[in-house]
Amino acid sequence: MSKYPNTFLEGEGDRTYSYWRRVHDAFFKQEYQSEHQRFDPHTAQMVLERFHVVYPVH
């Protein structure tokens, strides 16, 4: 696992940081533009959370 475990745990793409960064930067850039803002990946702050199922749905 890389030093960025969330990139692997999300299970998206090839699970690498470079893939995660590329698609998330594109997503946030589009979201910010829709609000007439400029996304700066160097100053943006994110909260990454991990959850586990307590009561599974049957």
C-alpha cells in the first residue's frame, strides 16, 4: 500500500495516487467552476473519512 492509503481503499481506477489526484482534481475543478470559483489543489483542504458497516442490510 502506498503512503496515500485512501487512494487504494477507494478502489477507483488503478488505485494509485496519480490516478486519484488526476480524477479528483478534474472533479473539483468542475465543481468549483460551477460555483464561479477557481480550484487550487495546492491550497484546497479535504477531509478523508473511512467507514465500516455496523448493521448490514439484508
